[in-house]
Amino acid sequence: MPTITATAPGKIILFGEHAVVYGRSAIAAPVNQVQARAIVMAQPLAPAGEVQLQAPDIDLQARLDKLPETHPLVVAVRGVLAELGVVRPPACTIRITSTIPVAAGLGSGAAVSVAVIRAFATFLGHPLANERVSALAYEVEKLHHGTPSGIDNTVVTYALPVAFQRGQPVELLRLPAPFTVVIGDTGIQSPTAIAVGDLRRLWQAEPAHFESLFDAVAEIVQQARQAIENGAPERLGALVDANHGYLQQMGVSAPQLDRLVEAARLAGASGAKLSGGGRGGNMIALASPERAQSVADALREAGAVRTIITHVQAPV
Ligand code: PMV
């Protein structure tokens, strides 16, 4: 049996995080500079049905049946077995590695799930369509997030810029003019479930106020989508800034994020905002390709532990 490898990229949310949990649409893009990788190797000498999981980054080396049923990797692997109706897979080892920072809003959990689901299904002789890969990865996301919108598993599966709305088919964006994004990591690990849960409590206390913030974000998302699809990314900076203002009002920013956002703007970014769950993790800044490196340098000086320059573009 051949060895099978699958990879999945990291992701950023360009517009609409948090509001997307409440049914509004959001825009996300893959970050191909970082990725998760799963390799499935047959172990012909081991008894049939034995699946070994290896994830050296998190010091994991265990047999599937020895891990808790709620372990994210177990949910991913068992999801594939159930999907394909396989009870006793050929003995194999699944090795997982990732260069995506964890709990930083870059979609590391979703990327690991997608890589594992794809590689394992292909190893079993039944490569899965994107829609099924994303649906199985969504089941794993529920463990990480509680009430995930599904945007992370969607963008990571399709590995293309997407507009996403809960319960709607995914829409791939037309992107006539690529644009450059600088990502800055605060280095603060911030589980998405906490920011999402805190916002939910605020929304429960004052639903009308927060619904109006989500509507305002939805309006920004719509304008941003038009700018992207009409090949006018120069219009995005002001929309990025406005989106950050609403995220601050939702209580999901943090002083370190605001400091990086400010530093990016001072260094010539046309707009900057937090990206993902917030409270820590990453922010993004829009910059011309010529200015991107000086924006990245300014983010480092302002305390970013890592920067990535990425290009949002149509399939190449
Ligand atoms: O995984 P993160 O931190 O990029 O957050 C995902 C975006 C949220 O809107 C905050 C949550 C969700 O499920 O959509």
C-alpha cells in the first residue's frame, strides 16, 4: 500500500469574525506559508485494525484505541471510518506535523483535521470530496470551539479565498486583483471558545446592541466582497479599520492587538485589524507589496513574536 500525504494551509479571517457565529457572512483566505501535514503509512506486520497516531510536535505517540474518544485526532479518524463504513482498516501509522502556530487564530486545529481526514480516506482507497472533508472537520471543530460557525474548516479545506455564511453553500471569491496582507502574532495564546463564550454572554444581556454591531459588520463584509470581486483592493483599508472598531466594541480585542494594529497603520498599512477569535493571537494589516516588509518590521518592533507576509490571490 502506498504512503499517502495530505497537507492543509493555515487561514486568516479578513472580515466578519464573531458576527459569523450569529449568521452574518464573513471572508477568509488561506495562508499557504504555514501548513499541517498528515502522512499515512501501511504497517504490514501489525495486526489489521491497528492505527497508530504520531504527533511529535505535541509528544503524542499512541494507538487509536488507547486514546479518549473525545481526542480531536480520534474524532477525525473515527469520522473517516464511519463515513466510509470501514470497521477494520489496514494496520497503519498516521504521522501529523504542523508549522501553524497553535491557538493563534490561524486555524491550526482545522488544518490538522483536514490533513488527517484527507490522507486517511485516500489511504483507505476512497478520497473524499471537499464538502465531506469539511463536514467531518467541522465535527472536530466543535470540540475546539463549542459553537463554531464552520468558517475555519471551510477555508482550510478549499484552500481558496471564500465568503462563508452559516448553513449556506461555500462561495469561492472572484479575485481579479491580488493583495498583500501582513500577519502579526501577539504571541498570546487565546482559545477561541473563551472569546466566543464571553461575547455570547454580553449578547444575551444586551441582544439589540450586539445585533446592531453584527449588522454593521455584515455591511462591511458586503462592501469588502464587492471591492475584492471588482478588483479594487485599495478600497479595503478603510473597511478593515472599521471592522476592527466593531471588534473592539464587541470586547474581543486586547491592548497588545490594538498596539500592533496602531503600529501597522503608522508604518503605512492601509488598514489593520485583529483576525480570528481575538484577545490574543494574530492581527492582519493590508499593505502594498513594497511596504509590506517595513510594516512587518514595525510589527516586530511593537512586540509581534512572528510576522508572515502573504498574498491573497485566486488559484494559481
Ligand atoms: O479559529 P479562530 O480563532 O480564527 O476564530 C474563528 C472565528 C470566530 O468567528 C471567532 C469563531 C467562529 O466559529 O467562526
